[in-house]
Amino acid sequence: MDKGDDNAIPLNRLRKLIGLKVRHQGAQWEIIEVMEDNPALVLRDCEMHTVIQPDQHGEAHRRVPITIMMPLFEEDGVSLNPALLNLDLLSVS
């Protein structure tokens, strides 16, 4: 998204969401990061669901919480992602 775009969402405002807990598809998640390129929220599972994470050599050694990236916009780059609009805010810092 062009930084000069009048419809751009200021990233500093989005970063204030980091640490908030939300409900997505029936599970509790925490917003842990805001991605700048192809703007997205990074969500981490709070309900102890884990995946096995491989190390840099591809060997699995530990379990980590599931994380997902939720794009802010549809592929057209203009329309808001409907999944984003369906997040339920659970906590306010």
C-alpha cells in the first residue's frame, strides 16, 4: 500500500493493538505483531494449541503456540478483510 494513500491505516495506531486478546473462530488469540508489508496482524493462540517448530536445519525440537497472519485487506488492497471485522475484542490494556 502506498504511504501517500489517503486510505492508509497508520501503523503506529495499529501497533497499539499489540497485546490485546481477541476471539477468532471460537478460540482466544493475542495480537503479537503488526506486519508493515502487506499489512497484517499476527495472532498467537492463547489456548495452548501447539505445533512442532523445526530449527534452522529442519529438525523438530520444540512445541510452540500456533501463530497466524491475518491480512488487513482483501486481495484488491482496498476492501477490509471480513475475518478482521469478525474479531471479538476480549481485553483492553
